[in-house]
Amino acid sequence: MTAGSALRIVACLFAAVLAIGAGASTAARADDLPALHRVVGVSSDDALNIRAQPHAGAPIIGTLAPGADGVEVVALSEDGRWGQVNSGEQAGWSHMRYLQRQTGDSWRDGTQGLRCFGTEPFWRLSLFLPGHRAEFDSLNEGGFELVTDAGTLPGTRFPPTLAIPFSGSRDGMAVLRGEACNDGMSDQAFGISALIYWRGDVEGLSGCCSLR
């Protein structure tokens, strides 16, 4: 074996190790979505495209401004190169090369605020985590504040779930689950489903959540 052949073999092995590492990193990120991201690496006179499908030839349905933050990535494409984001009333895909995770906070450990909502009837629940406050509003009951026990939030890792008990004007619990969710009113995509149970009610509420 010549020295050149040996170097080529080493280079191929090194590339394979890097590919495996990149795949593991992508899997870890996918397992912790949705999460907030910031647009990086885009010049001030340009924009990050949001495409209808996760490939460069797909139609552009929206854009993200350079340096934009609070961009919620809901899911990853199969190859991990594209992140699903919402644009207006629909969901699209932006390249993850230009999206950097904004914070280490996670909805699963109660360190990320949430906005949950649903229909039939229309309702909205804002969770101000990791604080101890929540706001609920619906067409049937109006609006009122709740207190959450954010220090002892039970949940599971696989599948990712979180149970948030609350009290105040009413007692109940929100059960959140990491999974694809649709609000039934648009083509937007969400990565968290929600079930709301009130003490004394025989039927709960169902909907979706996005990160605050």
C-alpha cells in the first residue's frame, strides 16, 4: 500500500466518523423539538427562505429576516438538514445551516413558556414557565388567572410529556405531549398537543401549543 492510498483511507474513515457524529447530533436535536432558534449566517441585504418542501427546488412560501429570533422549529426533515417552521397560516421548511438554537430551555422540564389553544369551544391557555402563573380565556368562561406548581412537574421522557397542575379560579391540569399537532383552522404545524382537564367537568379540552 502506498503512502497516498493510506492517507486516502484515513481521510475516508475520518469523514465517516464525522458523518456518524453529525447524525447523532441531528437525532438529539430532533428529539428535543420544538425549540426556539435564531437566523444566523444570512447577510443584512438577504433573507432566509421558507420553502413548501424540504429541498432547495421547492417553491418559496415566505422568508425570515437576518438575525430574526424566536423562530420555532417544530420538526426536522428525514435527513435532518431542514427545519419545519410556520409562515403565516401554513408550515414550510428552512435550511438548518442558518438556524441556531436560541436557548437551552426546554418545555419538557418546565423552563419554557407556552401558549396553548383549541377550538370547540375556542380557548387559550398561556403558561408563564418557569414562573407560577397561567392565564386562561375561552368564549364560554371568559378570562381568569391560575397558579401553577412549577416546582414539581411530573412527566415522561419517551414519549415526551409534561403534566402541569393549576389552581385558582378553577382547579385542573394541563397534559402536554410532544407530537405533531394541527389547530384545525390553518395549515400551520405544531409540535406539542395539549389536553386540559377541569376538576368536576366530565369532558376536557384538546388543542395545540407553541413556545412563547
